[in-house]
Amino acid sequence: MFTSPDAALGKGWKSFSDTSVTGTGDTAGFHILRADESSSFAYQQVADLRESALGDIGPWTGYVCTTGSGRYAAAVYAPSLITNRPAMMAKDAFAAVVDLTTGKVTKPVTGVELAYYSPGCGATDTVTFTRSGVGDDGRGDTTVYDVAAATGTVVCATVHGQFTNPLPTADGNDLGGLGGKLVKVSEGGRTTTLTPLSGRLFGLAPSQGGAVDLATVQGGKDAVTRWDGTRLTPLGTAPLRSLALFRQAHGDLVAGASESEVPMIERVYGPLTPCVRRQPNSHRDREHL
């Protein structure tokens, strides 16, 4: 990727362990790519995600995040055509977990939401997918699926309202936005308000010491704040639609620049994955170490 890696990365780059993971779509599928600093960040494909039953349906699109250990990537992907159908975007995308070392792909949930904030990855190896049942009138529920990346075990909950920006936490709960507030979702979908938000939430990332960093729109600007469990602390602002949060290992915050007819899709899944509520034996079960 770099023509002069010594100058760009430092002379010790071959011994560094930093890794970048991204996803890109084309007519062949949605591709998970990995780039290691020790290889001068040259991207290599780890997995190709597509659904053969859809045939040559056109280009694919999606979103990807990486778990806390860096071992797994979670992806939501779908044919780009569904972006013209909001009802399908809410519940008709595909979900996958990819082992970035072996390339193994598991598909623990069927029928999830295609949205910029999903999937959700935090400091652990649990990933979160959502399915929205919220209509144009704002009424309805969100189904939240927590998946142990190592085992594929699923724990789910139903949240009343539109729950966005899901972030799985080390204590087995999920954080996210609901009704203009930062909330915690516990077993069974019980929600606890942590703090009101001063603007629309569009980014949520784990930070050091158990804190979380939030990106919101406030007063016509993008704003970054930190929730430490007791209060929100402003960290900075940027021009509107110019900011994104990039999660790093060990909780370091990076804020930077953000930059037809498809009836067959509705017949691919069979039944959507039901939300069968199960009480895990312990938080250890949810994280599956």
C-alpha cells in the first residue's frame, strides 16, 4: 500500500502488529479485507460474503466492525437494490461473523437491519445485530441480537422503540441510543436511561477505563463527548457531517473525516431468526471468553 513504508510507517514497521479491517462490495459479493502493518498495510481478502440463491442480482453493500480482541469481524451485507426499499433495509439484510485468522464464516442470524450503525462491536468478542420493526410513525420494536463471535451463540432481547448504535459491553449488556437518550439494555430488553443526549446520536465507541465516546449532532455541528458512567464530558466539535469515530484496540479514540424490482430477496431466508429469550448462565456465557 505504501511505496516507501519506512518513511510512512517507521523503520520498524515489519515487526508491528497493527491491523486494519474493512469491507467492500461489488457484483461478486461483499468482501472482508484485512491489512497488516507488517505487510505495509497491503489489503488481502479474508472472506467473500454473498448468497448464492440470489444469483447475479447486482452489486452488494454492507457494513463491518471488528471485535475487541481483533480476532473476528462482524458484517451486515445485502444487495444494493434493497437500499431503495426502507422496509427491506429494516429486516432483510444478512449477518455474518468472520474469523480473521482462518477465514471461517458463520451466519448466526437471518434477517437483520442494514444501517450505518450495525453491526455493533465493543471491547469484547460479542457482536450485536439489530432488526427494526419501527414504522414511519415511530412506533414498534427493535430486536437486538448479541452473538458470541467465537461460538455463534445468540442471546436476544426486544426493545420498545428505535434502538440505534448498539454497543455490547463487558458486563453482558448493550448501550445505544433510544428516544434521544443514551440507554443500557439488560436481559429481556429492560432499558435504563444513562443520560439525555443534546443531539442526534450517530456514533458510539468504547473508550479507556470502561468509558464510551459518543458522536452527536449539536447546534449544527458534529460533537464528540465521553460518558464515564456519571457524566458527559465534551471533547470537541467539527463541521456538520465531517466527523466519524474509529474504534481502536485498548480503547483509544480516533475521530476523523467520515466520508428496481427484487422480489426474490424476500424468499431467500425462510423464517426470520426468532427472538427466543434465554437467560445465560453467567456473563461468561455471554462473552464466551
